[in-house]
Amino acid sequence: MREKLIYLFSAVAMALLVWDLYRIFMMLPDEANQGAIYRIIYFHVPAAITSMVGFFVAMVASALYLISKNLRFDSVAAAVTEVSVVFAAVNLVTGSIWGRIIWGIWWTWDARLTSMLVCWLLYAGYLMLRRAIDEPTQRARLSAVLSIFAFVDVIIVWKSIEWWRTQHPGPVLSIRNGGGMAPGMESPLWWNLLAMALVAASLVLLRMRQEGIRRELDAMRRHAHAI
Amino acid sequence: MDTRNFTYMFYGFVAAWAIVLAYVVSIAARESRLRKELDRVRKMIENREN
């Protein structure tokens, strides 16, 4: 079942991405002030939303682990966090490239950029913590606590453009009452978000399969020591 | 299409997919390592039990 889902999600994501790329490059009108570079938003924003949704799922899975002590929830949290860190990196890098052209600088320490970098560092720390602890239950407990605390920063990232005056643009999407994009320019962004979410889901399923193998390996190692 | 800043837009798209691709390659490498380790431990257990 999991294998079929991986293939299905990947195939639908690929088809959507090809269609979206065609729309983004061939059908969308140009932005008057920014030129071609504005099209980065079609990857920058979906990558950010994908990573934030992922961090939320990881936080919920971590809380469920602490309640139930079921290591499957720990596997879900680990898999989702790792994939979300990748999409957060995509968000940071594409944003930096956009900033180089529009602001004339690669980076600025404003609230949105700084909180996003801190978010990335926190979850990268989560992944490093997992590598540093061998004992599965201790690893699961400590990383679950870190995942729940780290999620506070995700909320700060999300709200930072409303709470502070940032160099980063304010809300542009209609769901946040931004209204900064024409409806025809906004819809490819949502389709690209769906495509990225499906890519992320495929990667999470692949990572969960590996976590299953790792659990089996841990059990076999314990058995090998016992005989 | 307006070609101003096209090069940097191209860098952005390439960077985004290069990061995802590098991660996919790392997942594939890990899977291969895990399966080899699983086979090794399985054989070790079989040898000890026989």
C-alpha cells in the first residue's frame, strides 16, 4: 500500500509540476517592477508552507508519542521533520536569491528572515540530536520535547510579517487578506503548493519505510546480543 | 516574457530542485546502506543460531 502511494503521489506531483512550469513560464503575465525574478515566489512560498505544515505534523506526532509511547509516532515526527528541513532550506535559498535582485543584498537580519533561519537551525539541531542518541526511547522522548518547543518559532515565523515592520514583504496571499496578487497570478502558486506537498508526502513515506527498517535492525541487533 | 533578472530566476529554480534532488540521492544512499546492514545482521544471527 505504502509503495503504491509513493508512486501515485510522485506521478501526480510530476504531472502537476510540468503543468505548473508551463503556466509559470509561458502563460503568466510579467510583473511590472520585478521582471522575471518574481516567478521565484511560485517555489519560495509553497516551500515555506510545505515546511511549516510539516513542522506542525511533526509537533502533533511528537505530542502523540509522549502520550502513547508508541515509537511509530516518533518515526513519523523524524521523517516529516527531515523532509520539512529540506523544504525550509529551499525557502531560505530562493528567498535569498530574490533578495539579491530586489533589495540588492543576499540577506538582512529582519524578523521574518531571522526567525526562519532560527527555525531551520532548531530543526537541524533536532536531526543532529537524533543522531547523537543511540537508545531509541530516550532519543524519541528528547527529540519529541525539542520538536514541541521548536514549533513556537514556526508560529513566530508565520506571524512575524504582521507583528513587526519587516523588510520582507507583508502578506500577499488572499487567505491572509493580503490581496497583493491578481487572482490569475495566485492560482498557479496553490497548484505548485499541492505539487510540492505531494513530493514531500512521497519523501516522508520513503523515510518512514527506512525508519521501519531501522526499527527492525535495532530489534535484530538486540536479538543478536542476546544469543 | 520579460527577461530582466532571468539569470537569477534560473539560479533560484535550479537551487530549489538541486536541494530536493540532493536529498533524494541521500535517501537512496541511506536505504541501500540500511538494507546491506540488515542483510549483514540477519546473516550474523543465522550463523550464531546454527
